[in-house]
Amino acid sequence: MATSSTESALRARLEDVVPYLPVSRTTEYSKGRLIYGPDERFKSIYLLLAGTVGLSRIAEDNTEVLLEIVRPDELFGESAFLDLPRRPEQATAIENVKLMTFTTSEMENLVRDRPHLAMALLQVLVERNTELTRRIESFSIDTVERRLARSLLRFSERLGTLEDDGSVRMMPFTHLTLSRYVGTTRECVTHYMAQFRKQGYVNYSREGIFVYCDALKASISSLDGVA
């Protein structure tokens, strides 16, 4: 897994949730299947064991905004603690996934019995909130081109594998998925992805996306310089 020095340092300071969780029941979902959605009053917290899951928010006009892509050994579904009748949130299997499930009452009992788990959960929530805050800032000050470049770098850090040529290989995200994360149209993402490929920052096919991180970071620096 390719990981930036910043993310590695952050991970080193974070309490790991997994050691404090008991083995629970597991469930498998095939690629593209909805795990939960806005119309479901779910009361479970999920630990991802394998695959990737997309967390989205559904706006009032039914527009889907991709909030995060969850990777193995990460929790999601924490909004179940709010016990609201309806939440504009959904989780979808991007790949075939395997999950462990804990009800909110089970998690509450675990937190009472295992104080380190409470600290780990708090850190997870703060980390996720910090990333969402950074993205809101990016929407305010960055162009679509810069937002897309930063998003590709973040996904490569979280989900990529280092290749022999120095590139980082990721799963084959569709341009529609990227547009939902960046906050633009699919056509706009297609335009900039073609431009990035022409400039040697990325390469992609149905097999995956290859990101040349150093070159892409340099391009962001040059864009910052002319902003």
C-alpha cells in the first residue's frame, strides 16, 4: 500500500480500532450492492474486512455526493448512533466486500468495557471530520483541475499499490465516481483525466488507474504558483 509520509505519521499516532473489537458475525456483499440507504433505519456499525465501500450523501435533488471510500480495517456507519428516522446517507460496495457487523447497543457495551476502544473511535471520527473540513476548504479555493489532482493523490495514498516504474496503481474508478467525489460533471473529469494522461501524470484503462504521484504533485505546485 502506497502511503504518504503525512498519512503514515498520522496513522502512527492513531489508536487502532481492530484489536479492541471481538469477532462478530460477517456478511458479504457483491460489487454494486447497496449495504444501507436513506430509507433504511439501520442500527449497525460496520468493520470492513475486505474490498472497498463508497459512502455517499444523497442531496434533496437526488444528486449523489461521494464522501469517502472505506478501505479494509476501517469502520463506517457511525451515524447509526444518532438513531434518526431517515438519514441522507448510503453505503455501496465498490468491490465485492466482507463485513463484520455490530449493533449500536453492542458497540456501546464494548466502549464501556474497553476504554481504549472509545479513544480509538473518537480518533476515527475526528480524522474523518478533519478530512471533510479539508475538502470543504478545497471546494472554496481550488479549481476543478486541482481538486481532481488532489483527489487522485489521496486515493493513491489510501488505496494504491506501488509499481516497479514508480507509479501507484489503483482500482479502475469510473469518471462518474470521481466526479461525485470532486463535485463536478463526468464530462469535466473526462476532460482533465485525458489532459493528465497526455501530460504523463496518470495512465488508465479498465484494469486500473496508474498515478505518477511526483509528477502530479509538481503539477499542483505549478498551478498553485499561477493561482
